[in-house]
Amino acid sequence: MNGQSSNIYNDPKAQWFAYIVLFGVLALIPTFGTEPFQLRVFSSYAVYAMLAVSASMVWGFGGILSLGQGIPYGLAAYCMGATMQMQFQTPDDPIPSFMLTNELNELPSVWQPFWNTSVGLILALGVPTVVMVVFGFLMFQARLAGAFIAIMTLAMLNAFYSMAQDLQPFTAGFNGISPPNAFKAFGVEVDPYSSMLYWINLGVLALVTLGSKYMLQSKFGTLVRATRDDAERVRFLGYSVAYYQIVVFVFAGLIATLAGILWVMTQQYVSPTAFETPFSIYMVIWAAVGGRHSLFGAIVAAIVLNYLQTELADISDMWQKAWLLILGGIFIAVVLLLPRGLAGMFEYLMGFIKIGGRNSSSTRVSEN
Amino acid sequence: MSVHDFWTPFSAGPFVNALFLGFTLGAIWLLAALGLTIIYGTMGVINMAHGEFIMVGAYFTFLLQTEGGIPWLACLPLAFIGVAILGWIVERLLIRHLYARPLDTLLATWGVSLVLVQGVRLIFGGEPQYVAVQPHALTQSAELAFIHIPWLRIFILGATLALAAGTWAILYKTIYGIRVRAVMQNKEMAASFGINAQQVYGMTFAYGAGLAGIAGAMFGGLKTVFPDMGLGYIVEAFLVVVTGGGHLFGSIYSSAILGELNSVFSYFTNSTFARFVLFVLIVVFLRFYPQGLFPETKARR
């Protein structure tokens, strides 16, 4: 990062400024008198953006093509679903109704901790993290790389999917858990249709994004990107590649975990779809379309693509059906023609703006 | 499901039956993985659209039967040719431009699979279709004492072994196979000896896709045909490839072992739990044997 490039895209100050503007503009949305229903849709876009940031971190910067970001996301979502469900249950009526229909006559022991909201939140954060740490150790200590990681994560994701589907008495199977009431904590009820929830989601999104960006600009971030570009060389320089990979894998998993928690607060619903293969790959698609080396791009792409999908679905049934065709086409085109996504294109365009008459040879300096 | 009927106690007859079923299951996975093995082993390309090639093979068979009235057995080679052409086109238009970026082929082929699934859903609708298996005897079950196995599964076992043997013969007994193996070992060296590596890759991808087509024609008869069916095979197929080490013999052994293990676990518990245990076991296994069961000692690309 020598700051020699004249491309404003690579200027760290300009980058931070761009992020502040982005989150500032997004924060203003509720003040325009947006309908509560529409506001909740925007709240879920913030969750999708978090997932895109998560995919961008692990894949774009860490070089780990994880197709299993749905694992921490789904685990957190299920823990949060259980917590919110137990907030609705009372000591007189301790068993959620789906358990009764599955012939469970007492609350199973794995559900007991969720009586306590704090414990439930700790589990929602802790369970996925522990799983990611163990899984990360297994993969990266074995020096698995590239496509192997993709396949292993995909297999684990599928394993969790079938468990969520099959353990009906505990997870309500295919139907999923839909807690009847909004989440309450510290005496405050978080109404999913409120601007409060929108700001919570956006705040967490801003926090994880800026945190990731800060991390990437440190020496640690440089090493993470180095393991992506040439793991063997980093190993020869005496660094533990596995350590950096595990940390970035768990860190990205933590972002997905937060997304899972906020998703259930927003939608009051969790089902095995959280563990579905296509959903985890969509996260990679959002990151790829936005530009795999840009958190900013990932956020914008996640919001724009989901917005497009909703809008097209509103126009007609035909457009809704055609959406996946369009998304697939966009994805193929981006991978083939724009490997660095919209952000890469933006960088190219910014390269034409000359500052202070310096030579505009655009060597990539600081990844955004 | 309650905890009490979760565990099935051991009993000799049904257990032996489960062992036989395990072999036929392994054959199904091998059939799904055969094309994938060839493509991955030769080109290092992870073809995420492989499951969708299987799906297209199944729909192609369905179409041949309903529109053309072609008997099922005759559909098998036609499905091979049809899907091989599709694979050739995909290689030509897409994969060819991405050889320098192997991980990106994974992403691009996932894009292809999205387009194929949704395209088929738009044309045929989402409801399941059925492929009629002829001759009728194949839809019956083989009964021998306590063994009870559908003939179709036995047919698939035989057909899979025949296809594997055929693939082996092509790779090791023909000039084309020598070229493929040369490109596999050292692309530049092979090219400097006058082998057209581009062409070898194109043909290999088409052949792998064709094998998926045959698989689709058979799976269509085994289960129902629907746009998302590819997803049901792809994960197991990939696991067969990586546990086997990415070459033909490795895949044959690993599919048999994985099929058996899955069948035994399913016997004692249930199929979903078996799937979970098997996947976790494979992850742990690859921790200690990242090269798979049969690592290839000779130099590869």
C-alpha cells in the first residue's frame, strides 16, 4: 500500500468516505415515510448484504471458496428461532405446539437452555462459531484448498440441511419454526416492521463491514490476502497458513451468524431453507457480481439483485419465473467477462479521472 | 419418530439385504460420478452443472419416449449423444475461456446449472414426470430368500460396471486415451508433441457429459424426473470423486465403500442420519488423507 496510484478508487480515504456515504444514505430510508411492510423488506436486504460481505471476506479476500456460509447462518437462525419460541412459552404451557403434534410430551433437553434469552443469544453466537472452528481446523490443517473446500463445505451444508429436515420433533421439520411474537430483550420489543429493527440491521451491517475493512487494511489482512494469492510462498516465509485461513473462515462465519440472528428477528421464521445449497451459492453470486475484492460492491450487488428480484416478481408471474434464468446469465457473464465484478469495472472507469496531473497507470494498490 | 424406534436392532436377513442394496446404491453414485471423475481427473474442472446434465438426460429420455415413442433401452445411447452435444457446446462457449482460472469454472458451471434448471422448469413445468422403464420385467424385484432388490437397480449396477470398463478401455487401450493421459500428465509437453489439447479437453468434457446423460436416462426410471433432481446426486457424486482421489479406479472403490457404509448406517438408524454421519466421516477422513483413498503417485498437471 504505497499510495502511488493516482486512481481515486485505491485511495484509502476515498474508500472510507464512500462507505460512510453508503451507510448514511441507507440510514435515511425510514425517514422518507416508507411503508412498514416495505421497511421490513429493506431490513431483510441488510441481512442479505451481510451474507454477501461474509462471502466476500472468506472467498474474495481469504481465497476460500466456501459454499457453506449457510451453516453458521442456519445454526444461528435455529438457535434464535428457539429463543424466540421459548419467549412465547410459559411454565404452564412449556411445549411448543409443533412438538405436541410430533408426540413429544416434555420439552427436550436441548431446548431447555432457550428458556433464558441471554443463554439463547450466547448459544446463537457460540454454537455456529464452535462448529466453524472445528470444521476450519479439520479442513485447513489438512491443507485442503480450492475446489476441495468447496465440496467439503457443500457436503456439510447438505448434512445440516437433511438433519434440520429430519429431526422433526426438535426443528419442526420442513415447516420450520415461526415464533408468534416479536423478539424482546432488556424490556424492549423489537417490532420487525419498525424503523428500529431496520437501523439495528443496518448498524450491524455497517459494523461488520467497517470491522472487516479495518481488519483487511492491517498487517493481518495483508497476510490473509497473501495466503489467497500464493499460500505456498506465505508458508515458506514462515507463517502458519492454516492459522490465517481458520481465522478468516471463522470471522466470515461470525458475520453469517449475526445475519442468521437478525434474519429471524426480521422474519420471525426459520426453516431448512436456511441450509439450502442454492441459497449459500447466491451469497457467492452476490459477492461475485459486486466484485469479489470489494465489500462495497458485495453490499450493493446483494441489495440491487434482491431488489430486482422482488420488483420483477411484482410485474408478473412470467418475470418471476425468468428471474433465475436472468441471475444465472448475469453470473456466467460476470465470471467470464468481469472477473472483478462491478467494482472492477468501476475501478477501471475511475482510472480515467486524473488527480494532480500524475500518471494514471492504474496498478492495484488497496483492495476496497 | 421417537427416540425408541430410532435404533434398529441387528437381524441377519434384512442386514444382508442392506449389504446388497449398498452395492446397488454405490453403483448409482458411481454412475453419477463417472463423468465427473473423467472431467475432474483430466481437466481439473469441477463441473457444478453435472447434476443438471443428469437432469437434462432424464428429460431428454422423457421427451424421446412421449414424443417419439422410442423404447427405454434405445433411449440410453441417444441420451448419451444428446447430452454429450450439450456438454461440447458448454465447453466450447464457456469452460474453454476459464482454464487459467479453475475455481472460476466451478462458479461458471453453477451459473449454467441455474440456467438449465430454470430453463427446464419454464418448458416442462415443475411437476414430476415419469420415465417408463421397458422391458416391464425390470420394474419387478429380484427375490431370493431374504434378498429383495429391484431388477432395475441390478441392471444399473451391471450397466455402470460396463460403462466404467468401457471408459477404462478408451483411456488405456486407444490412441485417443493415450492422448488424454498425455494431456492429463503434462499439457504443454503433450501439446509440443502435436496433440491438440483443446480438442482433447472438448472431447473429454463432451464424453463426461454424455455419461451424465445415460445416468439421467436410468435415474429417470428409478425415481421421478423433476427440474431440481440434479441436486440430489451432485453432492454424493462429488464426494465419491474426492474420496477416490479423482481417478477412475479410486471412484469405483470409493463409491462401493461409501454406498455400503451408507446402507449399513441407514439400516441401523435412518437414511438422513446415515447421510449426516457419512458426510462427517468423509470430512474427518479427508483431514488425514487429503489425497483420497488412492493418491496418484505419478506427476499430474
